[in-house]
Amino acid sequence: MKLQPLLRYSVLFLMAAMCSCGGDSSSKKEDVEVTRFNEKVFTAEPATDWTNLFLRKSGWFGGDGIFAIPFSGKDSEKNDSLLFLFSDTMVGEIRGDSLKPGFVMINNSVALLKGKTADSSNLAFRMAREKGAYKAIFSPKTNKPDKDTYFWLGDGFANPDANKDLFIFAYQITNTHDKSPFPFKETGNVLIRIPAGSRFPYTDQQQTQLPFNNYRNGEETISFGAGVFNNSESAGEAEPDGFVYVYGIKGKSKQLVSARVKPAQVGAFGDWEFWNGNGWSKDVKSVKALSDSVSNEMSVSYLSKGKYALVYQLGSIFPEICMQVGPTPVGPFGPRIVLYKTTNDIQDPDLFTYNAKVHPALSAPGELLISYNVNSFKFMEVITKKPNLYRPRFVRVKFRQQSSQTNP
């Protein structure tokens, strides 16, 4: 009999405790710590481990235009392998500091890296060959092959929404022989599709011309594929909106413009939309610049919550590697921040650096691993004297971390 009041008290206490807990959960939300980074406070140092990875004396010994594509399609995937894309590539033998006769240049090549560390034992370079001679892996498929017309490679991505097929943008280049410092011009813009599991040299590749330029009427053209950012859930992005952004360079002032499309429809050019400054339009002629004086190769990548980093070489060939930060993949991007100057690489007035970009698949949180290239206005004269000149250099930028509390 004496247990009954005690039991009644216990039940009342339990009910009160439950009501109390329920009340707290409905009136308060737990604060969640969000890591942010201050883009104005950073350090920038040469990433010698990555730079030295491309210091070679046999076979592939130089190339520009490096892009790094994770095979998983996710920059954040830790256990992954990558495909490096190069444009003009040097192949030959270096003895001491001298380049032996017989070296050749081909218009593009690739390298495969197992893992995500700068380990030369896991890196294999691949150049196509025909009848014992080296040749480009990717060449325009035309009825009338022309030795003066070839591909330089743009950015690309493995597409989880399209069977993990590999999509690579390319620029059809034609030599002009006009004795100018840059004796060539763009005559086409192509999307290359390589089926997942395809083996080198990717003979089953498909090539499709982008329909957005008229190269014959003298109008300003847009080189789409200067950078690609797949901001989708399937790509593992932190704040996905379901689109892949394809960035292009317009005109001599190097204006940056953007298209977007659902990843599964990247090859359906009628589905592409273009940023016109206020929204998205199907009219490519409505595009508005996101920035100017950028480089022909660049990058946009996620930095931290609500921050996207646009990184490029100022004016394409000036020594300043610049960053602008915006709240979306199309900005609006803030003022230029100079992350690094490449002046140590260009003591000779005939040298220049170009095409800086971030490799997000190789960058730790709060860091940007950036590559840039070194070249010469007198290439064939200089390369014999400085055979290791023409290869990627890397710099690692680290931002100051800021932690803040926010309600989910």
C-alpha cells in the first residue's frame, strides 16, 4: 500500500521531465559550429612537392595547360585517382642540363595519378603513337586532316549523372604563320566525351562542336571550357544547386562569362543557359561579364559556406595570380586579391607565366593548390637552353580559419 503514493510521484516526475525536455527542443535549436575562412588573411608558399613531381628528364619533360580531373567525379573523394590533361607537350631526353637532339612537340597528352599525393611512383604519362612516332591523343575528326589545325585542351569532369563518362572541352586551333608573338587562332570549340572505362588512347571518344560561335564573321567569340565547376549533389558539393557551370573567355579583354546546364544534359546544347547579369537566358548573345582581364584557363571552386573563389592569372600573362570571392558560382565577385606573384620565375624578359588555376581535388579545406605555367616568347630558342622551363609550377595558399555559431 505504501508503494502507491511513491509510484504516483514517480510517474508525475517522469511526465514533468518529459514535458520539460520537449519544451526545450521546441523552443531552442542547437547551435552548429560552421568553419569559415577569411579570404583576406592567408599565406602563400611554393608547393615544391607538386612542382618537383613534373621535373623530368626522359620522355615527357614539359607541357602546359594542366587540369586535374578526379575519376570519381567528386573533388572531395579521398580514395581517388586523377587524370591530368596537358596541351602542347614536349617529349625527349635531357642529359645534365642539355636537351638532346630528336625532341618533339605534340599538341596534347595526359598523365594518370593513383591517389592524391605527389608521389612519382604513382604517376604515369601517356602520349599516343603512330608508326613509331609520337602524336596527340586528341585531334579534330575532320574529312580533311590539316597539320596546322589541332586541339588544345580545356577543363573537364567525370560526370556521375552520365555513367561517369569523361567530358573534356577542347579548342580547335589553327596556325596562322603571321610571324606574330602568338601565330595562331581559335577556329572551333569542341566537347569530347569518353565513355567510362575507356582505355588509352581513347579511340572511342566522341567529338561535338559547340554551336555558340561563328568564327567566320569576325565577331567576338567565347572559348567555353576555360573552367568547369560541377555544383551538384552527385559531385559531392557542399552547397549543391544541381548545375554544372561551364566558364568561357570572351574577346581580347578576357571577359569571364558563364553557362550552366544540368550535368546529365551537358551535351544537349539547347538546354544551356547563359548568365546575363540579372538571371539565366537561352540566348548566348545576352551573356554579361563576371570579371575581366582573366586568363584563358582559370577556376571557380567552393571555398567555405557562402563563398566561391574565382582564381586566374591577371590579364592572362601578368605575374599576379588573383582571386575574387563571391556568394555564388557566378558572383557577384568582389575585388581582386593578389594571392601570389610569379616574378621569381620570369627574371628573363623573354619569359612569362600564365593560366593559373585551382585544383580543388588536390586542395585541403581552407587551402588552394594552384598551378601556373612558364613559357617563353622565343620558345624554340629558349627550350634548348632551359629544357626544364616548360612545366607546371605550384603554390599552396592557406587561409585563416574562423569558426562561427549558426542555427541549422
